[in-house]
Amino acid sequence: MNVNPGLLAGCSSRSELIYSDHITQVIGNFLEGFSSLFINLKGVSESLKLPLAARAVQDPFTKTWLSAEYYKLGTYENFRTHVTQLLWKDQKQSSIRCKIFQDKYGRNGEEKLAADYLRYVNLAANLHPPLSEDDLLGALTAHYTK
């Protein structure tokens, strides 16, 4: 299948179309990137969705799991469900909630203040149940105090 690079323009960032690190990437963002891609490429058959997503998984842990489970999954929708259960468990979400409330911005770090803020907003956007806007704003404001 030839893919016109212009079709990717409407998708999430291209980096979200590769899943390379289960520790730092949010699986929901990766899956949403693929959903956007499939919407933009209107003619993608169901039988191609799982192989395309599988090729985009580069994270060693997730790739090993996928290799073991690939034929049991059968469909892209089953992949979405099972990989989300694997990588976005309550324990992972609890860890992210702790980081949102306890981390501090390191001025000596390489990450710019805006990038740091957006990283936490992105993480919070994927929590279930979500944080209230007031809780998120209060937690992130505390990251940047002296």
C-alpha cells in the first residue's frame, strides 16, 4: 500500500505513530494516533490495521508481549483493548497521579518549562477517572514554586 505523506498531516504527531517506550509514552496517545491515521486513510481494511499497528510497536517489552499474543488478538480492536489493559493499569495511573502532585520542575533540566507543563497535562488527560481542572492546576502550579 502506498501512503501519501500528505495524508499523515492530519494525524497526531508522527512520533505518536511509533510506540518506543512504555515507561515514558502513554499508550492511549499512540492508539489515538493510529485511529486518526485509519480515519485519514479511509480505505484501510480491518485485516491491515493490526499488522500496521504491530509494525509501529518498537518498545522491547510491548513488542515481546505482542509477539506472544499476536495470533490470539486477531483484530486491531482486540489489540487496543488488551494493550491498554497491559500498559495502563490502575498501578501505572496511580504512579502518574503521584508524579503530577509531587514532582517539581528542575530548572537545571534540559526540558523547557512549557514542555514540562504540557507533558503533565498530557499524562493527566489520559487518567481514569480524570482529575478536575482545579486539582490539575493546583498540582502543576506547585511544580513551579521556589
